[in-house]
Amino acid sequence: MECGREFEARHGLNAICSDKCRLDRKNRVRRKDKVRRDCKWCSKEFETTHCKRQFCSGFCKRKYDTKHRQQFVERGKAERRGYKKELPNCCEICGFDRAIEYCHIVEITKGGLTNIDNIIVLCPNHHRLFDRNELTKEEFAGLMKSYNGQKKMTKLAVAGKKRRGK
């Protein structure tokens, strides 16, 4: 059937005439097209057949992982410095205090730092809304009002303009 030859099936619904055709079919199914990608670390172009490969070599992957591991260590150090003790113990919008989360005004992936000037305390609902840019104007104004005269206010104002598209 694979090669187009007529044959009589010996074992039930066997659709392949010989071992050679079976192996050809198996290899054809297994074979993938090569894709050209840029290495996430060195930006060098490389070919791969694997859908999730992001690095041209193990060396680049280790370098990338080392750099990002250092960022996580810095974040852990910042949390151990005691910033959480200085922040309020409830959501700064609604006052909910059973579950709180520490929200970064400027995201770490966009260059934000893990320091007290870049962190606000929100409940899980308002944190998700803040991250998705779906806070109402009243909620955002209340957040700005609670930081009147502090460094956070300028960051919130800038973040608000970017979030609302102004």
C-alpha cells in the first residue's frame, strides 16, 4: 500500500507489504523539517528540528541560566531585607487582608527593581486587574491618593499612562 504494489494482507488489517516499506513509513513519519532560529543568548542563527530549542549550544544555555539565576537571587535578597515589614498588611485599594500579594509597579521583565519604591500590596483580584491593565479610574485614583507625596506616586503615574494608553 505504501509503495503502490498490490499485495494480500496476511495478518488482519496489515496495510504494509514488506519490512522495507514499514521502515520507510516509520522514518518518514519521524522525520521533521529543520527550522532556523536565533540563539536566545548569543543571537547566532542555528538550525533545529526540535520545537522548543532556544539555544545554539549547551554553553549558551548555561550562560543564560546563570544570568537569570542571579536575578532570582537578587529578588530573594530584596525580600529578606525586610521590605515586607514596612509595607501595609492589606490591599491598598479595597482593604482586604486575608490574602495579599506584592505587586511590582514596573515589571521586573521590563527593567523594574525589587525595592520598596516599586512594590505595592494588593489582594489577588486587584493584582490580576492591575497586571491586565483593567483597574477602573476610581481604583487607580485611590491607589495614587494613598501614595501622595512619595516616590511611588511618580512611578504609578507613569505606569498609569502606559497602561491606559495615554
